[in-house]
Amino acid sequence: MFRNLVMSDILSFFSDQKKSSADIEAALLDMKSNDLPWATGKVFAYVYEPAPDAYALIKKAYMLFLTENGLDPTAFSSLLKMEQEVIGTAIQLLNGDDKSAGNFTFGGTESIILAIKTARDFARDKYPEKTKPNIVLPVTAHAAFFKACHYLCVEAKIIPVNEETFTPSMTDYENAIDENTLMLVGSSPSYAHGVIDPIEEIAALAKSKNLLCHVDACVGGMYLPFAKALGYDIPNFDFSVEGVTSISMDFHKYGYTAKGASCILHKDRALRKYQIYTCSEWSGYSLVNPTVMSSKTGGSLAACWANLSFLGFDGFRTIVEETQGAKTKVADAIQKNKHLKLLGNPVMNMIAFGSNSIDLFALAAKMKEKGWYIQLQFKHGISPTNIHLSINQANVPHIDAFISDLTEIVEDLANSETHTALPFPQEFLDSLTPEMVNQLKESLGVADGEAPVDLTLINRILDAASPATRDMILKEFVNGLFR
Ligand SMILES: Cc1ncc(COP(=O)(O)O)c(C=O)c1O
């Protein structure tokens, strides 16, 4: 069955006749009705929902700058001013100084791409002997680093993490460093398990070897400074640590602003020069881009600026206080539950748990029936199949109900027989080719052009597949999903 849009479907959308805006709005709302219902406060991933008053302001600010173009800061000085203030705030929160610099980007991935481009181009200038550049990073570093390395032709040298703490060892960093190494990477914290890497040690090693050191604080940057102010024991992870040269930090996660909001920060402006791309080789306008995006809306920057001004330090501290309270409740409930195992030591509100006795796929499906969205993470190396929770402020009022449903469902599953077997032998999965994946999709009723409603079986298959097979299945699936 092939459900991708055919030309007649396209014509009904882009018709000869103008449609009314009321009809169009109705159609948009109709499409939205099948989306993940994030406004229920029962979703533990993807969405970092602002409180209603902040949300109204964010929308207003976004729309005020929807059409302004961040391509040229001399044409839109408003955007330059807002960016300076937003980046100045980020530098201050992360203990930079007058020499520090940064740029507003559209997401953590863009910030990470820029950190690696900076390291690569710095080496091209200063250490041209590094002809096959690499960075060293733990397997728990976000996939964005792997993607950035792929795009920029830099090798990602992956080191393992400890199976209890989920942190890397300094010996493994040291052993991985070679004459082509540009930079060491650590997370504060990692997305998957919410674990903070030993940044002070990583940065000290980087400094002693004359290497750059990037800290990925995409999720921690707008959270940990407030947790520290509240008295939580947060290890130093920012520019206060000697040797940290750059940091990525997102506003569109725990900065609770509209998506398209992150930043890349450098301890020293001198390094930022290598982040900037210029092109005067073509026949058009002189292009100078400090970031990957070129033409870009001013909306997300204005929304971010407005939200930071609105909430201020106290506002964020209150949000962190509430979410830390909710995280402690959930982590305690998991630790007390004999069927569940908390993975690592999650310092902030992002946690992962596994289980040796219950079927986590069934747990996710049963929780979904009760309206909770929790995120499955597939097994990889020492990290078992697990459930990830990003607890945001919108979840806080629902946290007791969440724990109660989770505990009840876990108990039910422990007392019932669940079927975890794949619908075919593992050898079949290991021998899959792209053609077989497409046949398998058909036999499982997965139609091209449509997102499957129930992902339980597909998730089981992906979990059982090797990383290479998993990548191949995902590529086939997504290639069929989009027209
Ligand atoms: C630690 C970390 N780094 C990087 C990223 C990538 O950010 P984005 O999805 O905004 O590109 C994420 C996303 O969740 C993250 O959690």
C-alpha cells in the first residue's frame, strides 16, 4: 500500500481558487488535533511548556518580529541589540567574562555544529599538521555531535562510560587523544540519563594537552545555575572551570521559550572568529554568517528576549525549585520500586530508568492509554532499554497522579505475562536489507506517508536491532514517510 500524496491530493491543497482564511484555520486546527497533546501537562518529552502568561508574551514577541530578517544585523539593529542582551545574559549565567562572546542560534544542533566548525577551522589556521581532525567524546554525548562530525568531516572518537555512573573515565579520554585531536567534549548533563560528566577533569586534561574543551549544556545551561542558587550540589561545569573553551546552551528547552532558540558561547572572542563564515567569491551581496542559518526570522530571538526579561532570575529559580521537587518525587518512587532501576545519578530533572522484570514497551503503551507520554530509549552498549523522562514545569501539578499510574501499571505488568518476543527470529533482523525492510513495513501495515499510530512493535524491532541495522531501518522508514 502506498499512501504518499499523489498529485490529486496536492491539487486539493494548492487549488486554483483562493480559500477563506477561516477554512484554512479550521483545517490547521483539525490537523493539529492528532498531535501529541502537550497542553495536558502529561507529556514528558519534546515540549517545554511556558506558563500561560509567559506563553502569551512569547507569542506576541514572536509575531512582532516574525518578518524581520536576522541575515543582516546592520539592517535590523533591533535584532542585534536583543542578541547582545540575550548572549550577555547567557555569558553571565555561565560565568564568562568580558572576553567571552557568542551567538544566538536556532537549536542545540546548530550550536554544536558551530562549536566543531570553530575547532576545525582554528586547527586549520594554527595546527595545519592536524590533517585528519577528530574530537573525543563519550558515547552519552548527544547525537548532534555525531551529526556535526559527519557534516564537517571530523572524526568522532567515542569513549565508553561506566555502566553504573554513566560517566566516562579520564584514562579513556587520554588514550583516545592523538596528534589529530582538536577538542574534548563533556555534557552537563547528557540528555539520555541526565548525568553530568566530570567537566573539571576533562577541561584540565584538555588544557594540559593544549586542546579545546566543549561543554554541552543544551539542557543544563538554563537550569543548573538556578539549581546551584537554590543550594543543590552542582559540580562546576561552565566558564568558571579553567580550560572550558566553548559551551552550547538552549533557550528552547529549560529557557521555556519558542523553538528556534539556542546559543553557542566561547570563553574567548578570539576563537569565535573561526565560527564565522564569509563569502565574497560570488556575484551577489557580501555574505557574512556567524551561524549556520542565513536568512532567519527575528521571531524566536524576540520571544527569547521577552521571556528572559519577563521571568528574570527569580522566575527561573522558582521554576527550577518546582521541577527539582517533582524530579525528587519521581526518582524516589523509581528507586523504591523493585521492578525499576534508576540509571546513573540524575542531578537535574531528566531521568532514565530501566527494568529487569517488566516489559518497558508495554509500560509505555499502557501509560499512553492513560494519557502519559514517556520516551523509550533503545539499548546501546552498557545502556539498557529504558524510559526517559524530561520533567518540565507543566508536569509539576500532575506529578503525584503520574507516579500513582506508573506504580499501578508497573505492578500490573509484573503480575501479568507480557509478550516481549519479536515476530521473527533475531537472525532475520540481523540479515535485513533495505528491500526486506520495505516488505516488512508492508506486512506490518506501516504505510508510506503516514506516521504509525502504535509504535510498540516497531520500537521492539528497533531495540533488538544492531545500531547499523537500526540506522538502516530508520532511513528506509523516514524516506518513505516524507514525500
Ligand atoms: C544535551 C543535548 N544536546 C544537544 C541537543 C540537540 O538540541 P536540538 O534538538 O535543539 O538541536 C539536545 C536535544 O535534546 C540535548 O538534550
